[in-house]
Amino acid sequence: MAEMAEDERFMAEALRLAHMNLGATGSNPSVGCVIVRDDGDGLRIVGSAVTAKGGRPHAETQALAAAGPAARGATAYVTLEPCSHHGKTPPCADALIAAGIARVVVSVIDPDERVSGHGLEMLRDAGIKVVTGVLAEEGERELEGYLMRKRSNRPYVTLKLAVSADGMIGIKGRGQVPITGAEARAFVHRLRAETDAILVGIGTAIADDPQLTARIQGLEHRSPLRIVIDDDLNLPVTSKLARTARDVHVLVVTGQRDGSVAFIERRQALETVGVEVVVCDPKVPADLLAALATRGVSSLLVEGGARTAQQFLNDGLVDRILLFTAPLALGEEGVPSPLDRKLIPVGFVHTRTDTFGDDLLDTYEYERTS
Ligand code: AOF
Ligand code: ZN
């Protein structure tokens, strides 16, 4: 019993570490590893690490390097099964064996077909004691993007909406209308930094002229890939998105391979400023998600507008809804939200309410039955 509590305590620490590089490890999951030993004077962390930015080196090899000879006879806590494949780096399972680790505690088994149980098998074959499923629920949550991409070939999709007290998400013809306060905005910028890609429809891109970057001190370089659904290529080359495309990548999605001379000119103008034009039917967001998964995108934040949100909901492609509700009313000129606290789509379960200044954030998660 005591050992189980200790295991959970150190796995919680490994998960906390994993979170630090979430959204910054490319197509590789952000994994946490903590190495613990007891020399008779209590348990002591002798090395810990998170998957490096960009995805390599993996967590285990860095934690082992930090522990040095102290790894011999120690326990390694890893949020994801150690890899068994020779990829861009040698297998972490081999590194753990070579370092003399005595016990490995894992939260989640790696669905990557090159690993998927083989990492654990290698460790067991080498005489290492292996425990799995520790803080499994928390581990699955931390790795939700990576797991969704590997299991379902699409990113984990979060829909974020900010709704006024009278159920509106903006005012027609008014550009960006501040709905939530500074605290909620700071939270959204942090969320962007932890997410691989962010998507809006062309209506929002034109009306709001948003930047969609992570503007929070220290996280500016963690901005996600920015995506605009824009079948007619109407994104102005003078928009903030297009003007910053060389700093933070922008994808514009159209269903048309070619078209009128004017269409081709708009395409060339966008490409000239560094925007990437991708051909994928915008009416079938599932195809776009599959294409994004192939590019290594594990998590996607859909930030509106109403039509884009509705389409993702209709197609059953939303895994989580983050609904901010602000106390102000926008009045009759407002653009109605596809949902609010009293109208949540079927299948979503309310999981928590948080407060940001005067705003409420309700989280709803889609309950998959399988
Ligand atoms: C680990 N520890 O910290 C991570 C792992 O392209 P490669 O060679 O880097 O391999 C990527 C795969 O490695 C990825 O799909 C997943 O299975 C695993 N990620 N494994 O042992 C880590 N990030
Ligand atoms: Zn590895």
C-alpha cells in the first residue's frame, strides 16, 4: 500500500514534468521521467527530465544522464512506455537496462506500433520489475493528443468559445469585441502554447484580424501552427496572419485545386508572403484532421467562428468544449453562439467550472462509449 502511494507521488511528478514541454516536442509526445533511489535514508530523486523541445532526446536518456551511476538499482517512473525501436535515437528500454535500473513504473502503454508492449517486454526480459497503469487516467489525459493521433489518426480537438451573458460571440461588422477579461485571455494564450495547431474560419479571420499566437511572457516562441479554412482564398495578404506567416506558419485550406485567374493570383499572392495553401475539402473537416495528423499535429484548438464551430460539432469531431461565459451583454446586434451553458450538444458531459476574474470557464468532454 505504501509503495502504491509512493509510486503515485513520483508518477505525479513525472506527469508534471511532461506537461512542461507539451506542444513543444513536434510529433513526438512530451514524456516525463523521474529516477528515484533509496540508500536507507529515504527515497531521493537522482535524475529527472522531460522530452527535449523538438522531440529528442527522449526523457529517459536525459534523466539517466543526470542520475549517472546513481541509476544502478533505482526505480524509473515514466509517463509513457519506454521506446523499444531504433528511431532517430536508440531504444530507451536499452538505456534503462544498461544503466542498471531495477524497477520501471509506467503510466500509459505506447500505442506506437513500433513500441506497443515491446518496450515493457524488453525490460522484463532483462529482469527488471515492471509496473504499469500507475495514474493511468491522468497519464491518458496528459498524452491525450498523442494518443488520439496514434489511435484515431486525427488530432485531439478542443473547441473554445467565449460567450456573452446573452449568448453572443461577437457583434456583426465590429471586428474583435472583447468579451472575456485579462485573466481568461492569459489562460487562452497558455493553452495556445500547449497546443500544436489553432484553427479559425475565414469569416473570423477577416472580421477579427486575429494573430492567433501565444502572447504570454516566455512562451512567445511556443505559438501553434495557424490554420484558416478559406475556400475562396479571401485571406488578405495585409492581414496580421499573412503578414506574420514567415514567423509563425500559416496554412490556408481550400477545396479548390485551381480556379479563375483571380483565384490563382490570390493563391500566388498568399504564397509569396509565406502562407501555405493546402487543398482539402473544407466541408469535410475529418479529411483535414487526417491530413494534419499525418503532418504530426496531435492537438487542435478550434477558436471559431460560429459556423466553423457548428461544422466540427455536427461532424462529431469535437473532444472537449471550453466555454467562457462573461457577465456583459452584447445586445441584439450580436452574433449568436452555437451553444451556451443552457444548450450543450448531446454527448458532452460537464467536467468542471473554473473562474477567471469575472468570467466562468465550463469544460465539457465528449463521452465516447467505446
Ligand atoms: C520514449 N521517451 O521521451 C518519447 C518517446 O522519432 P523518434 O525516434 O524520436 O521516435 C518517436 C517515438 O518515440 C514516438 O512515436 C513514441 O513512440 C516515442 N516517444 N519515447 O521512450 C520519450 N518522447
Ligand atoms: Zn525513447
